[in-house]
Amino acid sequence: MTLMDDVIDLRSSVSGYILAGPSDAEETLINSLLPSWRSVVTATLDVWLRQPSSLEDEGIIAPSLEVIRKAKRVAGILRASGYEAPTTIVPNGDGGIVFRWGTGNSARTAEVFADRTVRQVEFYNGHVVAMWSLRI
């Protein structure tokens, strides 16, 4: 599968998931990924929802409760699409949240912006090789 196939597949999954929810096969996949995703969401996003002030710092804009909820929705979509749990979830400093995956020379980010846009970027050797945005 090429990178473009992966992007097209994710876009299709996002549309289908939002409209119809996961199929039985997707539900099985989701359940197999649940432990790692659950720990990421519980350890990060749920804590931020309960304690949004923990994100406040001088010189940055912390994500709003709405953005954190949207990030949880994106996490559900990514999980349902077969993505492994991200290696990190961090605020971007401008009111958004970044999911990051990375091994070796490759990295992928999915960033949830305050304006409801989600942007995914693929990197290889520090260079952008693919990027797309979706409004949720």
C-alpha cells in the first residue's frame, strides 16, 4: 500500500465511521487496539478534560475543552481506522493538540486545531513527504 492509498483509505474510514460507525470487522480491530489506545486517551486526554488548568503555561494557548473533546473524537476515528496508539500526545501551544507516531527516520503527526481542522503530516528523514487536512 502506498502512502497515498493510506491517506485515501483513512479519509474513507473517517467518512464511513462518522456516518455509520464501525463494521463488525472494524469493531474486532478496535477491540484489539483498545488497551494501548485506552491508556493513551485515559493518561492524557481524559486527564486534560478533568484538569484543563494543567495545560496552562506562560506564553502558550492551552487547548479548550472543545478541542480536547474533538481530539478524543479524532482518537476514536484513528483507532477505528487501524492506527496504533500514538507515541505522544501534546498541546501545540496555539490551542490545538498533536498526536505523534515515530520510529527511526519516519514520523507521522495528526494535529487537531482550534478551528476544527485536522492535519496529518508524514515525514521521512526530516522532510515532509505528504500532508492533508480535514475539517471535522
